[in-house]
Amino acid sequence: MVFYNTKIAAITIYDSWNMLIIELKSPVATGEGCALSNQIVLQKNHYMFKEMYAALLSAFLAQTMISSWANGCNGSYPNLTR
């Protein structure tokens, strides 16, 4: 499900979890039923990881709004897919 117009508060790299946790400045409605609504994860094995990480890092540094897609949950976190 798509979510709209939020800014990134922090990006945390977890090597043991093989993912990034992206903390958002405001909760988003992903429609996935995950426990957390102000954080999303990007799996390092995502086929477009480098491109998505670059876009997220740019948005974080510039403090611009992001919109994206989440699909399913990884524990309590929505999975970022697009």
C-alpha cells in the first residue's frame, strides 16, 4: 500500500538484521497492519537497494517529503518495496 508526504527523521543501518530502519517524522498509514507506523524497513537484499538507499539518504539530507509503497511486515516494521 502507498503512503504519502512524510519526512525522514533518521536512518539506522542494522548489519545483523540485514536491513535499514527508516524512522519517519510522522506516522503513515501503510494499510499493512504492522505494529509500527512511524518506521519502515528496507531490506539490503532488495534488488534496487542501492538506488532506494541513495534516494532515501538524499531526501533525509535535504529534508524533502517522501512517498512510497510498503508491502507486508518484517516483525513490527512495514517493508518498503518501491
